[in-house]
Amino acid sequence: MINYLRNIRKTLLKDGKTNRYFKYAIGEIVLVVIGILIALSINN
């Protein structure tokens, strides 16, 4: 899974599609935050 995400990141930067890369990066950050919030709610 990590390799798949890394390949997407490399291809977006290589093709010069910075706008799509920023959307991808924001989406990845949102997924991490949601995962942390779920882990905290399970912990409580």
C-alpha cells in the first residue's frame, strides 16, 4: 500500500501536475487524521 501511494506521488510530481498533487496530499493528511481520531475513540 505504501509503495502504491509512493508511486502515485512520484508520477504526479514527474508529470508536473502540482495542483493534483496538492489535492492528493491533502486527502492523505485527512485519511491520517481520521485514522487517529478512530484510534482515540476506540481507546476511550
